[in-house]
Amino acid sequence: MPNPVRTNRSPRRFLRVGLQSKMVLVLAFLVIAVTAAHGWLSYNTTRNFLIEGDLHHAGRLAEAIAAAARHDLRSERSTPLEQLVADYVRSDRVRCVALVDAEGTPVVSGCRDLLPDAWRGWIHLPASVSDTRYAEGDVLLLARPIVIRRDEGRDDLLGGVRLVMDTTATSARLAEVQRRTAVVAATIVVCGIPLGYLLVWRAIIQPIRKLAGASRHLGAGEYATRAEIHRSDEIGELAGAFDIMAEQIGEMRSELVAANERLEKKVAERTGDLALANERLREEMAEKEEFLRAVSHDLNAPLRNIAGMATMIMIKHRDAIPEEALARLQRIQANVDAESELIGELLELSRVKSRPEKRRTVDVRAMLRDLAESFEYELTRREIELSLPERAPELYVEPNRLRKVFQNLIDNAIKYMHRDEGGRIEVRYDAAEPGMHHFVIEDNGPGIPREQQKLIFGVFQRGNGNCAAGSKGVGLALVKTVVAKYDGRAWVESEPGEGSAFHLTLSAPTTRPPAESDGPANEWVSEHGASRSAAAP
Ligand code: ADP
């Protein structure tokens, strides 16, 4: 099933806004820079052109005045000079005209209106100075010497002409040019930026977004997704590569799905086979257990009959039976008892799994004290010292089964003790980890050869030379089966000649679940977790 398209807003939004903003900024910068540079260039060109026109015009005027005044200046006739000045002052754009003699003393001057301040100092320049400058108030100041050429190629200084020209028209034209340039620049900026952005959006941002959307859909499992951007530039190439990749992913996915289906089918087949085999095994085990129970049960009845008959013969015909026959009858009875006991243990072993006992809270220390009392006679007789743990938990378990475990182990330790004196059995306890309990039943008996240490936990497995000691080979198998029910383990650590330490771990709660409410069965089993009479010392 395809995954939903993940929108993952923040990074995508950041990228999108970032790219757009960058594009707009770069575009705006470019448009403004180009427009400003172009406006500045055209304004300066126009300004230079107009100024040059003014200068040229003023130069021509000064030359014309000098030419007209040269003769009268040399003959020092002031009236024609005044007339000349007055004529020029009246003319368009000339504001003031002055003529100075060779020493720079003004001979005649005239102004159309108020004299500009710059004029005052400037009119007294030496007659030979040739100078041009702009002054505030839109005026152009111009000073030219008036010379007369001698035949020998030498020039004689006659005086000088000073001219103040009005440049208001030039300034007005420049202002107009400035205004138009600004309008054109603003129009370019206002129209150019959105237009440029539109182009960039269509050329770059839109296909990138389309590609990003297609990637998201592909990631969500829509393997038929294609970018579908048909262009001949790099973005078109990228989109083409994406489409090929999407196609390959789709094909690989289909192959994977097919392989997965094949695998699932195979697993289902195998699981079915396994379940069938399991069921068969369970049935066979149940049949075997049933068979064992039936055989054990059916064997018990004739054995009891044999024992009963032997007892009856011994009681009724005691005096008539010879000593040897009596001894044989007693052996028959003992063997029958041993076989009945073995059958009983085998039945118990098969019941451990199939017939669970009611669980109750067991005070393990009290239970061990109870067991010690039951072994007291044998312990005293064989001078064996049994020590119990200082501390042991209360466990919610099957009481008789747990008791049987410790009984078998202590019984073995006593049974196989080879010392006539100094025999020692120690039961220890520690909480291995929360919920897991660890017991050790250690003795200083004969020990167990290394090669037998694992085998002795199997049914009918007895150690070498133990057949005669009433050994049946079922006790440790029962121990192992019971602890396995509590997720535990049983093992032995032993050095031949030095003794054996049987270890048990079992996992059981230390308190009874609240639903359980059966009454206690004996002293070391209690209803609410505390032992009644065999409390800790
Ligand atoms: P059984 O004691 O009836 O033979 P078990 O299953 O209890 O059956 O013991 C199996 C074998 O393990 C015994 O035959 C004996 O050889 C060995 N064994 C068990 N406990 C001890 C012990 N404490 N010391 C030495 N050998 C032992």
C-alpha cells in the first residue's frame, strides 16, 4: 500500500521561499544596477553635451565681442565700446559684459540685472588671463584676453573681455533630462522585476517544484509518477534522469512484491507443514503419556496382588514354609515395593506436565525445615550435618512439586554420602535477579564424574555403581522437569571425591495473585503468603 505523501512543510517551505527570495533579490539588484548605470551615463553625456554647447557659445560670443572691441579699445574710444556692451547685454542669455584695458582696469561694463557676487572679484583678473568657470545662480563666467597680432608674429595685449552668461536654460534642460531618466528607470524597475521574476519562475522554479512534487509522490509509493518536463536544457535532462529512475524503481518494486508474495506463499506452506507436524508430535506425545499412565496403572494392580499374596502366604503358612522360601517371599515383597515406588515416580513425572497442581504461597524456609525433620532419623544415624539457608523467599508455586524437588536432592545427598562421619549437606539461597531464585544443595559426598554430570538428569540415568543402592534414575529427571515449568534450570557442579553442588534456578512470584483464595494445605503453605507455624527464626 502506498505511503501517504509526506509534506514535511518546514524545510520545503524554507527552500521555496529562499530560492524565490534570492531570485527576486538578484533580479531586483541587477535591474536597479543596470538602470541606474544607464541613467547615470545618459545624464552625464547629456550634461557634458549641454555644457560644451554653453562653453562653445560663450567662447564664440567672447571672440565676437573681442573682435568688435579691438579697434575701439586700441583707440580708447569709450562710446562705441559702451554701445557694444549694451548691445550684447540685451542679447539672449548674456547677463553681463565688461571690457578691461591691458592693465586689467575695467573700461566699460554693463549688466542686465543684479551683478552676480562671483563677478566682483573676477572682473579684476589680469587682462591676459583666459578663464572659464561656473558659478552659483546658473551663470557661466568667461574671461578672454584681447590681443592684436603684429607682423612679426608677436601678439600685443590690448585688454580683456569679461562675460557672464545665463545658463538657466541649460540647468532647466538638465533637470528635464534628469526627470525623464528617473521616470524611464522607475518604469524599467517596476516592469522589469516582475517580468524577470516571471521568466525565472517559469524557467527554473516551476520545473523544480514539479520535480520536487514528483519525488514526494514517488517516495510515497506512487511508482507510476513521472516528472514529465520535456525541455532541452539541464532541467529537462534532470527530469529525464528522474523519469528513468522512477521507472527502474517501479520495476524493482514489482519484482520485490512478486518475490515477497512467492516467499509468503512458501512460508505459509511451511508453516502449515510445521503446524501439522507439531500437532502430530503433540498427539504422539499425548498417546505416549497415556500409554505410560495406562501401563504404570495396569502394572500396579498385579504387583499389588503379588505383594498381597506373598504377605498372605507369609502370615498364613509361616510355620509350614521353610526358611529359604520365606526369605525368597520377603525378597519378592521388597522387589514389588521397589517396582511400585518406581511406577509411582514415573506416574508423577508424567503428571508434572499434564496435571498441574494448585499453586499456593510456599514459605521455602519452613518447607526446608519440615523436610529436615523428616530426614532427621537418617541424618542422625549417619552423622550427617544439614544446614539450611538463613533466608529463603516465599514463592507462589505448586507446593508438593517444589517439596519433591528439594526432597529428591537432599535424599540423594544423604543416600550417596560415602563418609561414615563428617558428612555435610548445605542448602543455600540467593536472588539471582529480580523474580529469579537460585538454590544450591551442596554436599561433601563422593562427587560425580564429569562425563556423567549432564546425563544424570535424564530418565533412568544412574551413576556408575549405584544400581544396588536402591537407585531408580528418576529423581533428577523430575527435578529438571519441575524447574523447567518455572523457566528455570537444574545443573550440577562436582569434583569427584570432593562433593557435588546441585544448582536450581526458578522464576516464580513471591506473592500470590489477588484472585487466588484457596485455604492452606499444611504448615509451610499459607493462604496470604505468610507461613503459619514455621516462620523464619
Ligand atoms: P537415583 O538417585 O534414583 O539413581 P537420580 O535421578 O536421583 O536417581 O540420580 C541419578 C544419579 O545421579 C544417581 O544414580 C547418582 O549416580 C547421581 N547422583 C545424584 N545425586 C548425587 C549426589 N548428591 N552425589 C553423588 N551422586 C549423585
